[in-house]
Amino acid sequence: MRYQSIDASLFRQNRQRFVRQMKADSIAIFQSNDVMPRNGDQFFPFEQHSDLFYLSGIDQPETVLVMYPHGRNVDLREVLFVKRGKAKTSLWEGPMLSMDEVKEISGVEKVYWLDQMPAVLQDLLHQAKRLYVNDNENLHVTAQVETKDARIAKELMGKYPFHKYHRAQPILRQLRMIKSPIEVELLRRSCTITSQAFHRVLRCVRPGIKEYEIEGKIIGTFMEGGAQGHAYEPIVASGSAACVLHYTRNDSTCAEGELILLDFGAKYAHYCADLSRTIPCNGKFTERQRSVYNAVLRTFRRAKSMMLPGIHLDELSREVGSMLSHELVDLGLLSKSEAADHASDRAPYKKYFMHGVAHHLGLDVHDLSDRFSPLQAGMVLTCEPALYIAEEGIGVRIENNVFITDDGPIDLMEDIPIEVEEIEEVMQEQLVNSFDSE
């Protein structure tokens, strides 16, 4: 694997936290993701199910975790089933994890081969009365492909119709919002690699460069830093494309006088960073660009300072709406009367800022969470105010990752250039060096 081994205590603690929330006489079952077909005989790179990884640390397909904390057989209270390695598979794809390796990574002592699961699981299910099953309950999921979790849940319900079934997601949602010290350090590592990529971008951008060339510098730095790759599809949006919120074509030429909105993050050990910065293609902000950028930066700083235990995301969003409304007056885009109407669903500022100001971060870039829960110590979220002025072809977003503590927010990206002067200094230095070398 690309990342350094993770202490198995993380996964043991995660399982312990989960089973403490289970009802008596119940079993929980978690599946790995499917290997997804692409075209012909090719498949997409395997991506482990975040919940299975959170509970076991196992990063290979065809893996099943079963937890039966109140089972009569103490040895079978937590069991992992993994695919049995075969000589032909090892020849073509490399070896599968051995049982000893699975035990060392996960901290689970009882490991069976996957082909042994039907008999073992049937015996356990005949003892239990309840069954926790999992599925993707992300608020914004729109995928039409049935998940392996959903498929297996249907099979279980058909075979064991008289068990009482429960959803695992409500428990996981509460658990995964609070990050352990180990998880925070893994997120820091993702942020560090992301920072390295941003510095590389600042040193390469110039008029005439292609957006996909910038993307190439980013992924190259990720690979060199030991990341698994992008945490999500990167955005490299120059000019008016910066006003397209999820622009991912990255195929245009960056022109003199344009801004480039960047939104990317590294994934290290499955933990995701999420950075946004906006930089001038030629290394120098115009006065108008500077004014818009600093308006967003002031809002960012004030919003970040409010990210304290007890505040709700809706409350934070309302405050950011008020801040941006006043900034838009100074920018000549709203009147004072329009700015005063910042609490309604059709508030005028939403023409220029139409998305949330924060989301949870962790094993997924939009991490499993309860959006109605107040912020608590141990959470990690983004802070990402922005302004999109389509009529001027200007889009500015600033985004860092923030660790919530009882002593105040800790910015995990505080060392990444964010001030206009910092960005211009690094970019101008590179432009001067490029001219000197010609």
C-alpha cells in the first residue's frame, strides 16, 4: 500500500464505539465495495467502502466484517471474512492478504476465508434476533447503481424474513463525525501533500498554460507524496469557468488577466483534504480581482473564527450570508436595502454565493454526518466562502480544513499561502526566474 501502516487500535476503537450503540441480540454486517466494470475487460481502480475501512482497515475487495457483541461464542463476536488467495490470481494481480496480515491490520482475531462465510454466518444468524445492515445514505447521493450493501441486505431479508432489521448508518453518522487523534494526523498528512501540490502550481502557472497541465502538476505531486490520488475530481477553472461550481472539464487555456479557481485535495490513507484557492494567471491580481478576493478572505477569517463547539451549520451559513451581503455593497453589487434582506430564501446575496459554507471531512470529502448536529470538539470541516460574479467572469473561492476544539478552531491548512501578497510573491518569483532562464 502507498501509505504507512495505521495502528490497529484505531479500528478496534471504532468497532468498540459502534457495538456500544447496538441493541442486544443483534449482528452487524459490513461489505466491501464491488470492483466496478469500465468497458470491455477493464475495471475501475478498486475503492474500498469507507465504512468497512473505518471499522477494519482492510483495503481489498471481497471482504466482510461481522460483529455480534453479545454472541454466546466469544471467539465469534467479531469476524472478518476475506478472499482466499489463489496461485493464478497471485501471478496476475499479486498476493491477497494472508490471515495473519488481516489480523495485524484490523486487530480482529478471528479471520475466515470468504468461502467459509455461509456456514458461519448462518449459525450466528440463527442465534440473533436483530440484524444491522448498511447502505449509502449520503444526503446528495444520486447513483442509480445498486450498492453491494443494498444487494446483500435484500438477500438477507429474503432468507431471514423474521429477523428485525436496523440501519447502521445512523450510528456511523454520529461516530464518523468525531475524529480520533490518529485520524486527525492522517488528515494533516493529506493537507501537507495538498499544500505541496499548491506550491508547485504557483510555480508553474503562466498565461497560455492549459488547465489540464495544471491538473497534471497536482496529481504528479500527489503521487510523489505517497497519496492514493485525488480525494475528488479536481477543479481547475480559468476565467468565466470559475463561476461553474463543479467545473471539471479542465480543458481550456488560461489567458492573460484571468483568475484561476482551484479546488483539489489529496487522499492519503483514505482520508481526504479539500483545498480551494483562486490565483491570477499572470501572477498579479487586478484591483477589481484583489477587491473581490479580499472580500472573500475577510469573510473566510470571520467565519472560521465562529467555528466553535455549539454552533449549528445553519447558523454559520446565516452569518456568512450577512457578511457577504455587506461585502457585496462595498463591491457595488448590492444596494444597502438589498443587503439588509440576507435571511430569506431569496436573499439577493445568493445570486453571488449559492452553496454551503462548510461540510464535514474525513474518509469521504463530503463525510458522513448529521447536518442538524451542532459542531463538537473532534470534528473536521471545511470553511469555504466564495463569490461568483458571472457578469464579470470572476469566481473566487477560498477553502481550508478546520479542526474543531474546545480551545478554538485549528486550521489544518494554515501554512498554505492565502493572502494576495503571499500568492503574488511566489508567482512573480517564478515568472522572473522563467524570464531569466530564456
